[in-house]
Amino acid sequence: MRQRIITMACSLVFALSLTAESGVAQPAPKSYRIGWLSNGSGEAASDPAVADFRQGLADLGYVEGKNVTIDYRYGGGSAEKLNEQATDLARQPVAVIVTSGDPAALAAKRATRTTQIVAVELALDPVKLGLVSSLARPDGNVTGLVTMSEELWQKRLALLKDIAPGVSRPAVIAHPANPSNVSCIQEIRLAAPTLGMTPRIVEVANGKALELALADLAKSPPDAIVICCVCPRWRLLASTRARARCFPSGPACRRSVGAPPTTSTGWPKA
């Protein structure tokens, strides 16, 4: 499913790049230049979305370094840096900007009204986000694909409760500047009381803050960790710490949903 979505995005990229200059299809040039914008950690080599995107390009006959060049930009979990990267990328001679995730799509739209933007991995309704005025007629310079995961947190918490019935004090890790994380927190706060849970919201704005937050959780352990949709490196770190401390971790994003939470409970004594 994920590969199919990225391949569809690749098709959109090149359809847009053909019409970027004049609005009508032109003979394909020898090489394309594409901008890639994400709020991840800044390593294209370890970014699963990039790997899928490259494979999608290859399936269409476009090979990075031969007939396509990709200019990678990452925010590293910082809203300020992401906006700076988006602004700089918009100044470059790219045919199109591909964004991964809600924050990157919003940053790209703020940065340019002329360069075409293809947004993928959107977790929220793009109309609610303010990216487009309508799903049927997006208008403006933004298009893309959305895999909305709103209104699913009650089911996710219920799944966690089924696997670990004793969970009542989960810690919820979220990025306060990520719109989908704000929605995640709201849904969890509404759903948690019906499942006998009192969530502890832990907001982290960067990797260092996440490390400090996890260390603080070790002093007053929750009985589960729920991870809102943050960059893959953060999810991996939080999940690894959860397993090391032997309490369940509830996966969030589409890449993680298929992996069940761990089933052991309780924080081990020193």
C-alpha cells in the first residue's frame, strides 16, 4: 500500500513538472530537479519515505544521479529550521517540491505560491490544515495524496487496553508544533476516560527534549507509552526505551500501525 502511494506521488511529480513552465505538456527534458522537504532527522539514506520515493521514481524510469536530481531538506524536528529550509528550497530552480508530512506541507505552502507542491503522508484533512480549499478542486499550487488517520485514537487506545488490560497511566509523546499531534492529543484526552486511563501528555520539540523527557519518565514511570506521529527516529528511540523498561508502547503512524505493542508490563526495579 505504501509503495503504491509513493508511486502515485511520483506520477504526480512528473505530470506537474511537465506543465510547470507553460501549463501545457512539453517534451520531457533530459533531467529533472526535485525538492524534497521533511521535518525528519536529516538523513536521506535512513529515511524510509525517501527509499520508497526513489523506488517509485525508478519504477517510472527515473534514476537519481542520471535523469533526476533530488535536493533534500530536513527540519530535524524544529519548526523554525523547517521554515528556513522551505524558504531556501523555494528559491532553488526545482520543478516541484515534494513534502513528507503535515508540517513540511504547511511550511512549503508558506514559502511559495508559484512552485508546484506535491504533499504526501498527510495525517490530517488538507482542507482543515488550510493546504487546499477543496479536495475535489484543490486550486493553488498544492496537490498530493492523503492518508488521514483522524478519529482513530479511541480504537488505538482500546487495542492497547486489550493487549495490556492494566494500563491506566499512559504517557503520550507529541510534538506541539505538529498539527496532527495536536489532533492526536485532543482525541486521546476525549477517549482515555472511557477506557479508565489518565494520560500524561509529554510535549517535545526536538531530539534533545525527547531524550530529557524519556529520562524524566524513568523517574516516575508510566505504565505505557503512546507515540503521536513524530519523525521515525523519535518513534524508534521512544519504542526502544519502552521495550527496555518493559512497558507497552502504542504505535501511531501508518508505518508503525502493523507492529503490535509489547505485552510486558511494569517498570523493572533497580
